[in-house]
Amino acid sequence: MKKIIAGNWKMFKDPEQTRAFFKSWKSQAMNLSNEVVFFPPTLCLEAAAQELKGTAVRWGCQNAYFQAQGAFTGENSPQVVKAMGGHYILLGHSERRQFFSETDEIIAKKAQFAQSLDLVAMVCIGETLQERDQNKTNSVLKSQLASCLAFKPVASKLVIAYEPVWAIGTGRVAQPEQVAEAHALIKSVLESLGLSGVSVLYGGSVKADNCVTLAGLPGVDGFLVGGASLEVESFLPIASVKFTN
Ligand code: PGA
């Protein structure tokens, strides 16, 4: 299974800071065995594309619409992401769901359109703390997967990121058994949908000091990293982690 380490920069960094980061990254972090993907803010993608051109480092957009162009003020065209050299679209992050009212149905449409352009759709799913406390984790994950993947995706252009909402940006990483259990469930749902070979990443307060343990868990094929992806020093140990599962 392909191992992928993704950095989600959210709405941090400007183009100058983006260039500085990648110059430093290129001098320290080439030839990693894991695939490394960055999701800089949209306004920094041109800087990222220029800096990463000709390298094996992948990049993508944190959100893109399900149309190539048109009267959709404020949206991002996945066709332009593709033309600029991007490979990924991040979809369904809990912050998009929470602050921008993204539903599973919209995420499915965006994922389908991204795949139709040969882009990889990285689809995020995960339960809230309330849902976990009410023992609804499994049903929430199953339902999100069924709805987000209702369009019959192409397995080779799909990545799932399991991000328990309560672990994002909180410093509260999920317990190893919770991660292993969720990943096993996600893998079995993917199998039942006929999707094999799909990497399943864990996200939520991944740091240098917990990534080795997480990388040894069955079913964990990589990480989606927020805060710790903003500095080369904090992201490099995670990007270079060896998966022993
Ligand atoms: P975090 O964010 O690593 O800062 O918890 C993860 C994410 O939002 O993808």
C-alpha cells in the first residue's frame, strides 16, 4: 500500500513564506520513501508549483469545485489546479464541513469531478467527540464513506483520511487502539465497495513524537498533518517515518 504523508497548511503562510519553506525543504528532504503531499493555501499554490516543479513532491488544493469554470464566485477550479501541475484535491476536511457547510453530497460531487480530471481525491471523514461518546463512531464513518463514495470512485485516484474531529488541532491524539479499530472498519467498508489499494491516512495532532507508534499500527498508510507541517523541522521527522505495519 502506498504510504503518503500530507501537510495541510490551512490558511497559514503567504507566497513568500511558501517559497522559503520549499527552498529549505528541497535542501533537506529529497528522496523520501513516503509520498509527500502539501496543501498550501490557494493563494500560495503558484509559489508552491514553481518551487516544487521537477521534484517528486506532490501538491494539491485544499478545496476545489465540481465545475471546471463558470459563475461560481470565490471557488477554485480543479482544472486550473491540474493545469498548474497539482495532483491532489483535499475534500471534506472537518473545518470545511463545520465552517462552510460542506455536506457528504457536495464532497462526493467534488471528488467525482476531481477524479474525472485524473486528480487524486483525498476525502476526509471522522466523528465528533459527541458522536464518539455516544458510541456512534462506526455508524458515522460508514455513513460518511457510503455518501462521499456513492459516485463509484476510481480506487487508484482515491485516498481516505480518517480524522477524529476531537483530535484536530487539540494536541489530543487518538489512542492507538482507537486508530487501529477505525482504520480496520474503513478498510472493510472500502473492500465491500470494491475499492482495493486505497491508502487510509490518520490525521489529528500527529507530531514527531507520536508518529512512530502510529506508523506501526495495522491499516495506517500515512498521515494528514496540520500544525506540525508548517515548519520543516517539525514535519521532516514525520515525512521520513518508516511504516512497520
Ligand atoms: P492537526 O490538524 O495536525 O493540527 O491536528 C490535522 C488536520 O486538520 O488535518
